[in-house]
Amino acid sequence: METATKHTEENKQTLKNEVVVDIDHISKSFGTNEVLTDISLKLKRGENVVVLGKSGQGKSVTIQCIVGLLTPDKGTVKVFGDDVAEMDADELKELRTMVGFLFQSGALYDSMTVRDNLEFPLTRVLKLTDRAEIDKRVEEVLDGVGLLDAIDKMPSDLSGGMRKRAGLARTMIVRPEIMLYDEPTTGLDPITSREISELILNMQKKYKTSSIIITHDMECAKITADRVVIMNEGTYIAEGSFDELKKSEDTLVRSFFNETT
Amino acid sequence: MAEQVITGYKRWLEGIGEQGVFFKNFFRNIFRGGFEWSEFVRQCYEIGYRSMLLVGITSFIMGLVLILQLRPSMLEMGAESMLPKTLAVSFIREIGPVIIAIICAGKVASGIGAELGSMKVTEQIDAMEVSGANPLQYLVVTRILATSLMIPLLTVIGDAIGLFGGYLALNFTDDISFSLYFHKCIASLEFIDLFPALVKTVFFGFAIGFVGCYKGYNSNKGTESVGLAANSAVVTASLWIFVIDAIAVQITSLLFYR
């Protein structure tokens, strides 16, 4: 019995150390504009990594490489051990059911109600047909983000914060194992930003996801990060916990923290 | 200067290549499982039903104006009784399909281009793709098939309304019964007038849907690109309609009038 418990603990530890996303020395250019020069990043299971950096440094490009929206010019991106660049269409589709992506704007389908937006991945990706099951999942995830009252509203009737919540709900409804957030609090007031950051944390705990959060919002980073990496001119310049980096002597690193501390 | 010409030529060739790939992906996605029937029906309603009033008014005026313009010349030649036949043949063979297709290129191709373009700008197409759904199947296949089906239907309705407009115009000055007018129209038409005209409208519809979808789906990620996609869709689709018409007339002549 004692051995069995020990093995379970070991398994848990191994699982926790499992690298789910492995970005290895990638670079990416658009024409003559080199956006990523040399990026390497490992995301472990259950971990929240926040990528900080000024606008136009290639943060979004990095996470778009993870889901195969963009292909790096050099280097590899492995998700659950498989190279994304070598995946065929079906493998890529399968990968995308395991990796959720929250866009900066929420990217809600504006010709559909909130309910239809949430049903879309359930019926098209998970191929669910049972009406009761679909309704249950939609209502459960909308309740989780506090938007149950807006279920039949059109995206144009929602505020910026509500759109982000609905976008998060639509991504979470397929229960992905990895979440990629592209500037989830940009354009929101400080109170709503804090609410969204806390919601990200709550959803991570509830659905046990591993996340990469792209942001330049220090409050969001403080709330959500297990580990922070700082990006500048297409490469990472510092890495550590929020509190470690806060004490850094590096001028560039300090410039991020000075605004909030 | 020479470099600019070469770059422009290269870009043009790349554009053709991209359209070829888009065409291939469209066909591949028709036969993939899970056809989006509800979206297809919605698009048929949006494209067909919502264009009906515009097509109806345009066709009515065209029929009316053609009779008013033709009458003095025909009267001069003592061929007034040939007016229903002349209108029927010219309207059903050529004027109806081309005018209706051009009207639909303005309304439908620009609408599709702008809609997909704005979906691209607001990252909705990317969101669909990264969710594991198939945006080509949902957005492109349904729209192209809907235009390919609806433009012929709109043409049939527009032709009928155009002939009715001609009947009213004829009655401004002459007195001809409704049944006699339509008997003369129908009697003057043969299979080779109706069938090729209807077949070419399927290609017109395809061109309108394809160009609208291609321009919108491949627009850049800036707000100005939405306008560019809509504008470019109308111009290119209109041009394609004339090219297809010219080819269709040649084929019809070779097959039926030798």
C-alpha cells in the first residue's frame, strides 16, 4: 500500500515535470523584417508562463507558431513531443482541439449569438449531437465566466470585457490541455483587467490547463504567472518568478516593473 | 523600371498560383464529410431572396427600356410584330444573364468580400482555424455553392420579369393581349436559346462566389483591406463574367450553329 502511494506520488511528479510545449531556437521573418531571432521556451504541465514584452517584439508570433498558424523559418516547436511543422492536416486539427487560443479581441463570430459561438466548436470539432449535453456544457462554461445572462445576445451587444469572457468560454468549452492567451487584458479598464486575470487563474485551476499568457499588463502577470519570461528584440532576455524579476538589477527588466511597483 | 515590371509580373503569377490552390482546396472541401447544410441554406436565403427585389426591378426596367428603344426601328422596317420575339431572344440569351450577373457581382461579391475580409481582420477566421473547425468548409464552400445555385434561379426569375416589363412597354403604344404576347415570346425560343444561357449563369454564379470568397479570405489584416477586398471582388467578378460570357458564346456557336 505504501509502495503504491509512493509510485502514485512519483507519477504525479513526473507528470508535473512533463514538458507540454517545447520551443527550440525558433526564428521568424516577414520579408526583410526579422521578428523572432532566437526563441526557446519550455512549458511544463500545469504551469502558467507569462511572456512580457513591448508591442511588436514577436510575442504573438511565438504563440501562433505553437498552433501552426505560422511556421518558424528555423528551429522546432514541439507540442506533447510532436513537431508541429511535420504534422499533416488531421494531426494539426487534433492538436488544435488540445490547445486553446484566446485572441486579443476575443474573435467572437459576429453573425452568431453567444450560445451559437459556444456551440460551434462542440458540434464542429467534438461532433457532439446530443442537445441536452450541448446545452449543459454551454450553460456550465458560461456560468463559470459569469455570462449566463448574455447567452442569447449578439457579440455586438457585449462590452469589451464581456467579449473576452465569452471568447474565453468558447475556448474553454472543448476543455483544452494547453491555453494560449494573446494579450487578454489589452483595452480593458483596470477593474475588468483584474477580473479577467483572476478568471484566467480560476479557469486554469478548474480545468487544470497549462498556459502561456502574452501580455504587457504587469497586474495580469502578477496575478497569473508561475514563471515570467521577458522578451526584447525577438529573443528572451530574462526569466524567473515575478518576485525574482522584480528585484532584478537589469535596466530593461526594471523598466517593466517600475511602472507598477 | 524593368525590376518593377518583373516584380509586378511575379506577383501576378503568385496570385494565379494562390487562386489555383484556393480552387483546389474548395473542391477538396466539398467532398469532405460534414457538409454545412444549415449555413448553405442561410447563404441561399441571403444571396437569393435578398437579391430578388434588386434583380426584379433591374430586369423590369431593362425589358421596358429595350422595347421602347427597339420599337421605332422595328416600326420603320414594318416588323413591329417581331418585337416580342426580338426581346425574348436577346433578353434570354444575353442581356438577362449578363445584366443580372453584373448586378449580383456588385451586391453579392462585394458583400462576401467585405464579410470575409472583416472576419479576417477581427481574427474570426484564425479563431475558427485554431479551434480545429474548418473555415473553408463553413465559410467558402457554402457561399460558392449558394451563388452557383442562386444566380441561375435569379436569372430565370429576372428573365420572366424582364419579359413582363416588355409587355407593359408594348402596351403603352399598342394593344396586345397578355396571352398573345407570351405565346409569341415562348414560341420564338428554342432549346439552344434556353439551355446554354442557363448553363453559363451557373459559371457566373461560381465566379461571383469564388472571387468574393478569395478576395475576402486572403485580404490583409488592416481595416482598409476590407474595402479593398470588396472593391476588388466586384471588379474582378465583373471582368470574369464578361470573359465567361465570351467563352460561352463561342462554345454555343461551335456546338449549335455550325
